[in-house]
Amino acid sequence: MDEFKQDFLKWQEQIKEQIKKRPERKEEFQTSSSIPIERTYFPDKIDNAYIDSLGFPGEYPYTRGIRGTMYRGKYWTMRQYAGFGSAQETNERFRYLLDQGQTGLSVAFDLPTQIGYDSDDPMALGEVGKVGVAIDSLEDMEILFDQISLNQVSTSMTINAPAAVLLAMYIAVAEKQGVAKEDIRGTIQNDILKEYIARGTYIYPPKPSMRLITDIFAYCSDHVPSFNTISISGYHIREAGSTAVQELAFTMSNAVAYVEAALAAGLDIDSFAPRLAFFFNGHNEFFEEIAKFRAARRMWANIMKERFDAKNPKSWQLRFHTQVAGSTLTAQQPENNVVRVALQALAAVLGGTQSLHTNAKDEALSLPTEDSARIALRTQQIIAHETGVSDTVDPLGGSYYIETLTDQLEEEALKYMNQIDEMGGAVSAVEKQYMQREIHRAAYDAQKRLENKDDIVVGVNKFQVGEEQQPDLLKVDEAFVESQIERLQQIREHRDNEKVDYILTQLKTAAKGTDNLMYLIIEAVKQYATVGEICHALRDVYGEY
Amino acid sequence: MDKIRVLIAKPGLDGHDRGALVISQALRDAGMEVIYTGLRQSPKQIVRAAIQEDVDVIGLSSLSGAHNVLFPAVLNELNEKGAGDILVFGGGVIPLVDIKELESKGILKIFTPGTPTKVVSSYIKQAVAEHRGEKMNLLHPPKKVDHIGIAVESIEKTAAFYANHFHINVEKIAEVPDQGVRVAFLPLGNCKIELLEAIDESSSIHSFIKKRGEGLHHLAFEVDNVQQRLDQLKTEGIRLIDEQPKQGANGNPIAFLHPKSTHGTLLELCEELDHTNNDKGGQ
């Protein structure tokens, strides 16, 4: 301890100062037996190896967490992804969830919105309002956030190819509410690389897509400083069937590609890196998941400090959202999913997540009902308030198993990353279908293990019961599609169409050049140009992938 | 028979193709030619590809909830293009009520998450074979319950009970020495009661009665072809007691399935070789 005694004392002092400013949840934490719970537990001897690989919580390399007090200070943000049907229905669900104690919003958009088609586009047939809310114009966005003050909530939006358009709409709604864009908080997913790899809602080819992303980085670092400009996502890579190591490696390689694109566009690393966020999957294998989150933090800190020479500690900190694994939910005996979700969520909390979505038990059958959505939220509230796991920082740090797994996951992921670097980076690996093939192989292996009963899924290949009654499912009212389309057509009639055409023409010209497109896109949405119209303008210039 | 050609397609906009890719690979491993369309295919594009590739079967995968609109649209387009003979099945996150609706509209079968890939490939093989007229019908339920087997200490004592109180008389008594049993058949409607009595202590009926006492022993379904049913069940991962048909009490082929695989009931499959008296009774 001697060598690092000074560092340790200094760190302790810093934490004390922080707590004076922002107190922890309780003055003292203790167990049911009145045993005091310390903020963090350390090995008897703090040596070089400890400092290099783990460090103090809230300090480089952040293996033990990005905050010194973690959940003793504040619980993670409980953020349930929701959205279906019309903006009005989703607005009602949002307000219900906020009433129930949810602390952040997360918007699910329908597929036409995510791929840049208006609700009346022939390509949208059958899909309007199905997996999320349908947003065509600013008017829909105004309805979506009706009676929700945008300076009171943080909003995460699962939107990628048209991320610039939806962010522009969010900014415009805030302005109408009298909230300055400097004060809005939230996240846009904006991670196009994993769309090519695993999720499928891309529009344009990779190069222009990367340019749209760096335009957003630049715009937000100047004007919307509290918005996470991207959520670099391993979630969907894992859902597509990857292993934990692949999830980690491919996400990090994608992150490196975004950083390199932004640097190539002339941005300063510390101007945008603090707003990069991550999104991981909370899967079944309990300890491996915890190790994955810890390894991710250490890898990112290393990459930012050593590879990109970032100076601001905020650039080194990997902040992440977790959603538990939808693909592990079973249609058979759906009640069992509540238990799966609880265990997966617990791993995410023990791994130090900043925000969490817990799935509803019926999601293998359809979108969640209000009841099942409530149980999902309650699951994480129980972990937070009843189990005591939040009362000390990184409770599993120092476990032989966890630390070994953390090291090994990092090591294996680095091997993959080196391979991707050798292929010329993530963009070129994606174009060569490298990650796609690796994931597919892992997915097929998993399916075979399941069918050979090497892997057991309770209720699916063991402990089955006879065909069950299907529980009540959420039905999206199809009638709204007609009124959505009618409203859209009225907007097109009543807006200033000359102005809309003019801005869209300007946008096309700018898309061929190098000017930041965000300014024109904001102008366009304020004139009620639709998601489809703006995306089609860019399709005309960039083509489709 | 010619290799089965399958088009796996993703109609609509959803990008989740893990299931489509896994099924494609599994069907290839099962010996079929599989073409995967990739994402975001309209019904028109799917049907065009199916006709160009001259496939026997189209498999549609959807996880976004658009199946009620898009799957029937594919069927309509097939009929319009005169390709209504291509079989269509589907898979994805599809609620039970929608499955019934879609199957009634002409989708051959919907497979939901958790279905073993072997069940899917076996089903497709059977469906195509039947469609090509190469095999008998295995996709339909067995014809009827042929008989209900009851394990008894003594055929004579039990037969007396049925005769005295229900006026059901024994039609025939036979011995099946290699199974160590003596059996009696009592006709009832278009079904029979089969009484089984152990010949010696090595008989399975002897150990059954020792363990559980007299009572219901098995259920027998009449099928067209025991061998083909066994082949199908085996590829679907069902545990068989008899992998090959054996001779039953009246010389017809029979086989037993393991109760571990059938949720607790010992099931027998039997085939009526002499079809002359097949259609008596029933509808």
C-alpha cells in the first residue's frame, strides 16, 4: 500500500469533496446485521498491477466503474424502450411510465420511420406503427412529447439512418416548448455500422452514412452539448447471435471507426469523444456478462488515451446503456421470462451500467402490454431498492473468477480488433461481410447446441409443458394508419410547399459538398418537411445500399 | 427425387434475419438448395425470385408484426402470376390467433420461435414429397384410434366384466410370443379394446402390472404407413421404442413410441394391410 498510499488518500479526499457537493443516497450504508458497508473494498496491498488493471473507481482505466460512488450516489437510469401505433398512444404510454417512476424515456420508432419512408409510402405497407411509433412530420413529434417538458427528461431515440432528422425534430419541439437546445439531454442511436452488421435499418452506403454521423458530432459539440451523439451498440450484434467476445470486439472496432471518421473530418478528439455512448446486451451467462462490461470500460479507456491521445478524462470514460437480451425470451411458458430478465439485469447492475431496459415477459410473442411493461420496470426497481447490490461499488471486483474472465475477454476481443484493423478497419470489414459471417457462424453453432441439448433452454428443450393458452397480447389498432395518412396529407397541403422545396433542393446541393447538413435539416423539419421527403432528397444524392 | 429448392425471404422492412439465416443453413444441411433473398423484399420481388429460381417452397420470415398483411400478399401475387403451386410456409414472432388466420388463408404452416430446425426440414420434405405425389400423406392426422390397450392379470376375468356389464364380446384372442403377451380384441364402435395379458415374467406387461397394477397401457393410432411415420418422427427427434415396424397380433406392421417423448402416453402406430373393412363406421 505504501507506494500508492498518497494516491489512495488523494482519491479518498476527492470523493469526500464530491459527496459534500452531491450527497450519496444515505449517510451510512449497512447490512441487515448492522455491518457497515464501505464505499469500495480493496485488496490488502495496492500495487502496480492493481493500479494498471483496475484502478480506483472513477479513475483510469475505470474497470471498477466510471464514478467514485456509483449507485451509492445515484441509481442507474431506468429507461424502458416504448412506442407503438400513433404518437398520441405512445405519448400516453410515456406519461404512464413516468408516473410509475421511470426516469428516462426511450422512443421506439416504427420501421418506415427508421428506414426513411413516410406512412403513405408503398414500402411502408403493413409496417406503420408496428414495432414503434410512426413519425412523419414535426407535428407527430409535437404530439409525442405533449405535456412532457424536454428540460425535465432525458430521451433516448433508437434511430440510425435518419438520426439527423429525428434529432432535428427533437430540437425543434424543445424550441417550441421554450427549452434551449443547450439544455436538452438524451441519446440518438446513430450507429450505422451495426445496422449493416446486424440490425438492417440502413439506407445509404457506408461512406455518406459516416459523413452524416460526423456532421451530427460537429453540430452537437457546438450547439447541443448535453446530448449523446451516438450509442455505439453491441446489443444487436449479440441478438444476431454473436458471442460475448464478438459483441465486445465488434462494438469497439465500430467505435474506433467513428472516432477515426470524426478526426478525418477535422474534429478535435476531446470535443466529441465525451458524448460518445455505448449500448450493450445483458445476456444469460452471468459472470461472463459482468466481466464483459468491466473489460469494455478498460478497453475504451486504453483506446482513447493511448491510441487517440485524448486528454479529457471524460473522453476515456465508457458510459453505457444495457438492454437485457430479447433473444433469450421464450414464447413457451412466458412467465419464466421474468426470472431470466431479473438475472440478466442483475448482471448489468453488477457490471456498472448507466441505464437499463428490462424486457417484458411477453416480448417473444408481441409488443408488451401495460401490465407486462410494469412488471419489467418493477424488476429493476426491486434490484435497486431491495437487494442491497447498489450499496458498494463494484462488489465483485477482486473475485479471482471475475478478474480472470475480464482479462480473458479483453485479450480475445483484442485479437478480433487486430484482425479488423488489418482488414482496414470496421467500415471495410463490414463491406467485406466479415463480421456478418462470424456472427452467423456463432448463431448456427448455438442453434445446433440447442437442438442437441448441449445447451438447455428451460421450457423449450427441457421441462416443457403442453401447449399453453397464449396470454393477452397487445393489439395495435390498425385504424390509426388511415388517420395517420390523412393527417400527413393535410400537412402537405397546408404547409409552405415552396419553402419546403427550396430547402430540400438546398439540402441536395449541400449533400454533394462538405457543409454540415444539420442546419438545413433543422430548417426543413421546421417547415414540416417529412422524414420520407428529407431521406428521399439524400437518397437522390447518395443512392441506397 | 430431385433436390428440394427453397426460397427464404424477408418481406417488409424488419432487419432481423438471424432466424432466416439459421433456417437457410439448416435446410442446406438437410440437403436442400436454398436461396436467401436478403432484407426488405416486396411480395412482388419475392414471387419474381421464386419463379426465376423455380423453387418448390417459399419460407417467409417476419418479426415486425407485418405478417398479417404481407404473407397473404405473397399468396395473392403467386396466384396472379400463375405460380400458386409453390408451397409457402412462415416463421417469426407470430401470435397464435394470427397463425390460425394465416393457415386458413393458405400459408401451409407457421413455425414459431423454439421450433427445432429438424422439425422444419422434415416438414418441408414431407410437404414437397406429398405435393410431388411421391409419398403418402404424413401431414395429416392418423386416421383414427385403432384400439386402446389395457394391461390385465387375466383376459378371461376382464372379458367377463365387459361382457356382463357392457355386453361387449371378445372378437378374437391371439398370442404374440416374441412380446410375451396374449391379447384379446373387443370391438367397440369403430375402435377396439385390446386386453393384454403376460405369458411369462419376462413380458413387459408383467412388469407393468407389477409396477402400476392393472389399467390403461397404451393408445394405438391407425396410420397409412408405419415405416414412413417412423422415419418422419425420427428426423423430428422423437424417441422410438421400435425403429423398424414389427408384426402385431394380427400380422400387421406396428411400432411403439417412447412415452418420454410423447408426454407420458405409450403410443402405438399400426397399419391395416387389409383395407377391405376399413371404412365401416365412422364418418
